[in-house]
Amino acid sequence: MGDSGAESLHSCIGLLGISAGSLLLAVHFYSSPRAAPLIPSTALGVLLLLVSALLAYAGIRRSLRNASLLVALCLTLSALWSGYGVILILAGQGALPGPGDARDALVPGLATFTLALLLLAVVGFLCREPLLGLVATAVSLASAHEVALHCSSSLGPSAVACSHLSVCLVGGYFALGRILRLLTKGNLALPGTDLAKKKAQEQGRGSAGSTNPFAAPGLLLNMLSASVFCCRLLGVTHRLFLGHVSWLWAAGTYQIGICVLSYRAMDVLMATAFGFTSILKFAGGYCLLYPTWQPEEPSLPTPFLVVFSILFAVLALFLSLQSPVDGLYLLVFVTYCIALACSPRGFFAGGPQGVAVAIFVSSALVALIHLYNVRARAKIPTGKGAVKALLARSSLLKLREGPDLHTPYLGYSKYADAEVLAYACSVLASFALTASGDPQAPRATVVIPWVVVAGGILKLLGGSVAFARGKTLESSAFILYSVMWIIWGLTRYSGLCGTARSFHTAVGIISFMLFNSFIVFCSLFLNMAWFFYSLTFMLIAVSFLLDAIHALPPGYDIAATLIFGLVSFYCFLAALASSTFEGCCLPMGRPMVQLSGVGAGTSKCLHLPARKASSVKRIADILRNGGTCGIPTDTVYVLVAACSRPDAVEKAHRSKRQAQDRPMSLWISSLKQLEPAKHLFTPLLWDFMEAAWPSPISLVIPRGEWVDFLGMKDSAKYVGTPQSVAIRIPDCSVTTHLIDLVGPIVVTSANPTGEADTTHHNQVYAKLGDKVDAVLCGGPSPENIASTVVDCTKIDSGNIGFFRVGIIPKSQVLQILEQVQKKHLVVPSSGLYPTKGWEELQSHGHAVPNGVGRAALVDPGPDPDPEHRTRF
């Protein structure tokens, strides 16, 4: 299914999900006056959770190329109905027994989404998406009616049901139009639902790449969490309790998802910001959940919140260079953390709740800007141009921009680098441990959210993204540390092991220390910063071990966490600087141990994404200058050099260990490159090459004077054998475009002789090291089977053979040859056969049916010429 078809399908899923959820709520409110509703609260809550999951899928699967408001609408409604569904389940199970508990639990979320959906509707009408604007308006009106129903008995539930029914009708109409368009392949569409006409305009609005389409839903989630505390401060709700936890944790969970999607949109700074704010939401939910089993309110560790405010301030400073509006917005969270640190009651105090009002208002304004800028042609200025003009005058600081901004060292990745968030989470988790708390009541001090969410979940996210970017060591360390933080945080600060420690706990910690010792050893070959980062975490593990065996010296754990926190903070700053500025502002240091081969030397092998024409041009420049490169093909990765550079041909030959008996082959992009030597080829061979290519078919042809036309000079001895040369035109647009730029190239497999074929760009550098100057990264090979190698040295006598049957079957090659032979063995107009020619064919045992001659098609058996077993 094409991109437009997939987008139509996901649009249908999202709109049908909106209609289904609205229909459920309409039925619920129509039947609410009855003694027994048609849908019980618990069942309705479960159904809304299923619908919210469907909406989240539709929003996530929407293409980044077409950042429609439907993405924000689906994700926003998914968060609304997930929190709503949990509250209905709690009410159905009797967890909200008070007469006004359900009302106090629902109002903050409903009020927030009323405003959020109204913002979506305004942007939809302004950006000429009227049907999405109508859907958002209808849902906003339904939420407003429900808020009015909970606040005043004068409005009956029928009005709310009518509003939800209107949502169902509008969404159903839009979904039906998209389904018709999908089924009829665009030939039939209901009025107002055919968005294909606007596709060219949408692609020109800057929604692809320049703006993060997921930032607006993340900002709307900040409104949701802030509204819980705003409503308490303004007296809309009577107290903060269990019913509000669903909104806070739903916002936190979805914001982690928005964090991942922001990495997918290559927006490191906003992804980090959403990771930070999600931690606050989980901490707030924990504080509201704690009084359900303990009468007192939990206390917040002041040092941690001060450090958190510093991290927010640093992130705001760097984000201001990308978007001053977003940077100023993050300063509100700096104030929020300071207010929490200064208030003994934490989230229950009036000071932080007052700052929450500022977060609510600022989040709404910034979300409106992001929503409009994603869709509109004329953007609302965010101050980025002024910052760029200011930095342009500086010779020290230069912003890192361009298409290769987030290109990983080992090729293409769908995600931006998440190391900034991972290092910051190490800082937060380490400083959270400085709060010892009461051993008899470990949960009374809010440590679990900081350690488990920041040090565990978000660091696990950072490790997963690092793995997707090809960083094996970094991802292994982040995942190992996240598991350690989660296990130890839950064990020590949730009271699972009580005041007594066990021998089994110590054994588990020792196992982690052994794993970390391996990471410390490997980091010697990475850089100095990573060596100290992994080594200081060993101090943390030692403090865990000493605590488990009751031998922890006073102050050791605080000293260890401070050292690890400071090292992590430096890594956080260095990662931020390297992702924002060109050049090495804060160096991570060189490897402490250098290896010969891979990773050695001062120059690194370039890794360029194959999907970009500029990358192919750079590879061509390297080849023309005498370099050797690894490139993707229609089969496996190969090592190539330009024929016009004899020194490069010899270098490519030397790159292969024990390659003296493995000749290289020739590749061209079209037969026009051999046109000057066409007279040196027989007509049958020339036409066979023309018919067989481009394809994964390598033809071994007689060596002759035509080789001299390629300019290899003395290095021609490394290509083919004294009697023959293998040649082909690959069926790969990237490869042929490169040959068009460079000219004919010599090719050999991108692996040492005797090893398995190279099927990924990461393996090229891993196997050949600095012997290759650059790698054109195309991801996994489309085929793991090599080309078919055909012996054409005796084709004019009617014989061909097969050195290797690869991806192209023998029957297909024989069919091509038969068609070419029909062209050359045509029946003369007089009806007479050339006697001598036919007698020679018949002597080989082949009949000549229907007046058409056939050449002998001979399979010479297994590998008669082992020189050509190299995979070309």
C-alpha cells in the first residue's frame, strides 16, 4: 500500500475511533437517568481505554510527511478518553465513594480538553481543514456540556448526549468519505473529504521536517496536568485525591510517547523537555496516591528539585537557540521546581499550584503557536531568525543545522540521539538518592518516581534509541543502568526488603557490578568521558552492595552519588553542546586505549546516508580522488574503486586479506560506457549484455583490448583473470547514479576473503576498518543472495555456463539468451537455411524448430573457474 493509501487507512481508523467513543458516551448519557444504565461504568471505562488505544495507533501511524491536525486530534482525544476510562473504572469499582468524588475527578480533565479541542478547532478552520475543525468543535462542545452538567443540575444529560451524537455523525461522515476514497482509489469522495487535492500544498507548508508535529500534543498534556492543581487552587475541586492520579499518569504516559515521537521527528531538545515534564507528572501522581495508604502527605527532597531546576534552566538556554518562545516557556518549569523545593507540602501547597496556573496558560499559548505553524503557510514568528542572525556575528559559536544534523556515525537512523536525556536522568536519579528518608517509612519521601521513572524508564528509552542508532556499548550501558535503578529503587524505597537486607540482594548487586566491569573495560576504547561515567557508576553499585550487607560507611553513598551526578552532568552538557553547535565545545575525550584497525587513527571513515543525492556526490568525489568506498547494491554491500584511478584499484585489492587469488570485477552504469570499444565485442555478446542488464547477472566475458579503454593501466592485472573478466550493470539506482558520476568501477566484496558477505553498512567498517575511506549507508541489503555468474567466454560457439546460480535462476538467463539468439539466427527471406551454421548446431544435439536456430546451453558443472566465485 502506498503512502497516500496508508494515510487514508489511518485517517479512517482515527475518525471511526472518534465516532465510536462518542457513540459510547452518547448511549451512556442517554441512559444515565435510568436506575440501571445500558453500559455499566466499568464496562464503559474498559471500552474507552480500547478506543483510546485505537486513536493512539492512528495518530502515531500517520505519516510525518503529512502532519495533519488529525495527528494532534487523535492523540489528544486518546489521552482524554484514557484518563476518563480509568476514572469510570475506579467509580464502577467503588474507589470513589464520596458523593462529589466523581465530579471532582472528571472536571479538571474535561475542562482542559474543552480548551485544547477548541484550540484545535480554531487552527483547523484557519488552516482550511473545516471537517477536522468541526469534529474538534463538536467534541469540545460535548466536553463543555459535561462540565456544565457536573457543575449545575439545570442542564440535563440529554444535551451532553446530543453533543456526543453530533461528534459521531460528523466523524462518521468524514470516515465514510475517506473509506470511499480508499476503496475507489481516489475516484469517489464525499464533498469536503478529499484531501488529495491539497497534498502538494501541504508538503510546501513546512510541516515535513522543519516543525515537530508532535510538540503541540505534548504541550496540551502539560495543560492537563497543570489543570489538576489549578482547579484545586481556584476552588473548582474540593481536594486532591486518588481520582486525579489518572489524569496525571495518563498525561505522563502519553508524554513519554510524545518524547519518543519527537525523537522520531529529529527534535532532541523538545523530546528532552517532554521527558523532564513527564517525570513531574508521575511524581505528582505519586504524591496524590500516597495518602490512600498513609494519612500524612509525602515530603519532597529539596536537593533533587534544585538540581532539576538547573537542568530545566540549561535545557531552556539551549532550546532558546532553536526557538526562543519554547526556551522562555521552559523557564516556567524552572520556577515550578523552585516553588516545589521551597514548599514543605510540595504539590499540595498553594505556591506550586499558583505556578501551575502559569503553566496552564503558557502551555495553551505555545501549543496554539505550534499547531498553527505546523499547518499554516505564514508562520507565527518564534524568534529563531533573530537568534540565528545574532549567532552569525560570532566566530566562536555556530549552530549545527542542515540535513545531516542527526545523522548517526554509522549511517541512517529514524531517531535522533537520546543521550542528552539519558545523561540528565542519571543526574536526577543520583541526586534523588541523597535523600535517605525514614527507614521505617521509606515511601514517605518522594524518591521512587525520580529513581524509577527518571533513572529507569527514561534511561531505558535512551538505551533503546541508542541501540536504534547503532551505538551498541552506549545502549548496553543505559539499559543495564536503567534496570539497576528500577530494581534498587523499588527494593530500597518502597519497603520491599524492609529494614533487613539479604544475602541474595548482595549477590544480585555483585552480578550487576560484573556486568558494569565489562562496560568499564569497553569504554576504554570509546572515550574518556564514558570511561569515567561507567567507572563512577561502579561507586553507586558499591554503595548499594555495602548497604545490602549493613556495612555502608556514613556519608559514602552521598559522596558516590554526588561524584556520579557531577560526571553525568558534564556528559549532559557535552551532549547538548555537540547536538547544538558545530565543533567540539565540550570534548568527551579520546579513547584511552587505541586499537589497530577499527577505531584507530585520527581520521574516521565517513558514513553517508544513501537516500541523499548529496551523499552520492560526496562518494563520487572520494572515488575520483583515489579513495575506496563501501556501497549498497541490488544484492550485498561491495567495496569499489574508480577505474580511472589505478592507485585506488590497487588499494582496493590490498584491502582484502589473502585476496591474491580473488580477482575483482567491473561494473558499468550503461553500455554507452563501453561504446568506444563496441567493435571489439561480437554482436551476439553485445546484444546479450544489452538484454541481460541491468540485473544481478554477472557475465564473465573474454578479456581483450577493450579493457585498455577503461584507464586502469597496470592495475588491470587485479581485475579478472588473464583470460576473462566479470562485468555487469547493477539493478540499483543509487549504484548506477554513482557510476554515472565516476565512470566504470572495479568491485570486490566488502569483507575479508573467506568471511560471510556484508549485508549491512555497519558491517563494512567493522570488517574492513580504516582500509575503506567512506561508506554509503543504505541499511540492510535488499537481498542476502549474491548475483548469478554466467560464463560467456564461448557464447559465440553456442555455449554458456554457470559459475554460480544466485538470485536470478538459470531458466531466466537461458530465456534471455534464447530471445537474443532468435534475433541473430533469423530465417533468410529466400527460405534457405545457412547449411554450415545449422549443421554445427545440430552436431551439438539441438533441433531447430519453426525455422529458428538455438545455441547450445551447457552447464559446465560446479565452479569450473574458481577465480570468479567472489560475490559481485
